[in-house]
Amino acid sequence: MGTWCVPCIRELDTIADVYEDMQEEINFELIAISVDDSRSTRRVKPAVMGKGWEYTVLLDPNNDVRRHLGNPNVPLTLIIKNGVIVYRHSSFTPGAEDELFDKFKELAG
């Protein structure tokens, strides 16, 4: 995510709407990684608090994680199970969260 990335914010807002219910249904944790650079990382905490997001948000001001994953585009959504990436989706369109949660259910079952 980036505080400047409108699709990222829309995706995290959409997930936030159903996050608590989904956590009750399936045991998972969402971790967002901010790719804001050192000039804008100070905006991340106020943005997260202002949105009331219940998930962990980590900072990657040097884009090390993004570079390691080989994807310069955000948002990038990953499901990691037992240390292995089992789902990868780039970009956000309304309804993409349904696909994400369907994949969670499939992996949990």
C-alpha cells in the first residue's frame, strides 16, 4: 500500500468492511506493507488510525519487499501459507475481495 495509492486505500477499506467477520469464519491475519518512501512514511500512521484499520501495517521505505517480490506495481495482494506464496493478485477492482476470501476459504478447508 501507499498513502498516495488510491486503489490500495480502496482495497484496504473494502477488506476492512468484512475483516472481523472473515476472521471469525477463517483464521487468518492481514498485514499491509506500506511502500511510502522516507519522505512520506510519517503519513502512514495517521492514515491507518484515521481509517480505523484493524490490521498490522509495516513500513518498507526502501521498497526491499516489493523489489524482492519482483512486482513494482501496487496494490499487490499475497496469501502466504506455511511460508509459501499460494496466491498472488496485482491491482484492485471492486469485487476482488470476494476472490480473495474465496481463496482463503479454499485454503482453510
